[in-house]
Amino acid sequence: MEKLAVISSSPLFEMLSSTELAHLAELAEQRRYASGDIVFEEGALGDSLYVIVRGEVEVLRRDGGGEPRVLTVLTAPDFFGEMSLLDKEYRSATVRARSEAVLLRLTTQHLATFRQTHREGFTFVVINIARILSARVREANARLAARQA
């Protein structure tokens, strides 16, 4: 697995130079999860985002009765966990490996290191996060509207 290829294929890192992509690939930590392993729990304090290299993860959230409900299933090169990097809040959902999964992890410290040498690239990452979050909110609004119709 080449971390650079995965980083380069993620929409999270669009508009970055080859030098910036290479630096992020150096910073990224590879993590392996078995099917059923929890990547992080809803309510935990978040400090990192993950890019899927291989496998599937499911995003779960507890319903009113406390039962976990699958919100979505993500595959490569999807990413998750980015909200906690922006707002420094608790995780809004649980993420669990649905199959054996390989992920790249970038922490707030990794991104701070990246920002020190690649300010413009860091700005593009933040813009990409905002753009993708906006698209996800629009998609969620459309699903809610469809249910109410």
C-alpha cells in the first residue's frame, strides 16, 4: 500500500501540490482493523481524521432508545472524523469496521505540523473539508425532505 496514492486520490486533498501530498503521506499513520473493531465511539473526544485505504466502515449513531443505527457505509477513498478537527467537539457517531479495514490516520498534531510548512496547502484542506461537509448537509436535508413528503 502506498500512502501517497491513497492521499492523492482523496477529495479531501484536492488542489494540493505533489510536495504537499508527499508531506501528508509521510505524516499519516497506517492503522489496521478487524471486522467489528471500533475505530472510535460516539461521545469520545476526537483528535484525528481517517482516510480509508481498503475495506468498509459503518457509521453508527444511537437512536432515541439507545440502539445503534447504521447511518452510512464508507469505502476507499472516503474519509471520516474531520468534524472533530474543526470544532474540537466530541464524536457525533461511532465508526466500526464492517470488514477488515486499513485506514490512514491524520491527527490535529500532524495537521499543525503540515500547516507550519505548507500554509496554502493547509488552507486547501480546510476549504475541502468545508465543501464536503456542506455537500453532506445538503444530502441529509434532501433525505429528510423526502421522508417528510
